[in-house]
Amino acid sequence: MRSDQRNTVRKILKVRALLSIDGSEPLVARTLDVGADGVCLVLDNPLPAGTVADLYFEIFHDGKLRPITSRAKVQNCILSNAGFKVGFQFLNLELASVTILSKYMH
């Protein structure tokens, strides 16, 4: 059985996300969980490890929708019964997004 390799706490988050690779049309995905350093998305098609993309999703916190935008890099991709679970690591996460994620996680 494979153990979870992540070093940070994750919190369930099931919202719509948009993913754009190399300026292409955005792909619609769904988040599964989020942490301070990354997010897991469910996609219809696989993405190879190392792929870098622009990522956008929103977190509902303190009665408002809070946008999270970041460059993100694919760390892993596995087939599941819901589609492909793709783990992304945030790259250069803006301070506003870090703050929102921190509040959401606590």
C-alpha cells in the first residue's frame, strides 16, 4: 500500500478550477483537496509530471469568494474512477493567495 508522500496538512475542497497550459484555452477541472503548497485536481485527461500551468480557483471563506491564482507544476498523475487525479505544486504563490489559504486551512 502506498503512503501519502506530502509533508503538509491537506483540507478537502471541492470547487471548480480553471487550468491553462502554455496560453491554451482553459481546461475545467474540479479540486479534491488543497494545502499550503499545492492542490489536487480531477481532470478528464492525464498530464505528464513537470507540466507547468496557470491555475485559478476560488475558496469561500469569511462569507466571500476568495480567488487563488498561481503557476503550478504537475507532481503526479494517477487514474481514478472519477478521472485523473493530478497533484500540483504551487509556484510563486502571491502573498494574497498565501494568506487566503492559511486562513482556510485553520
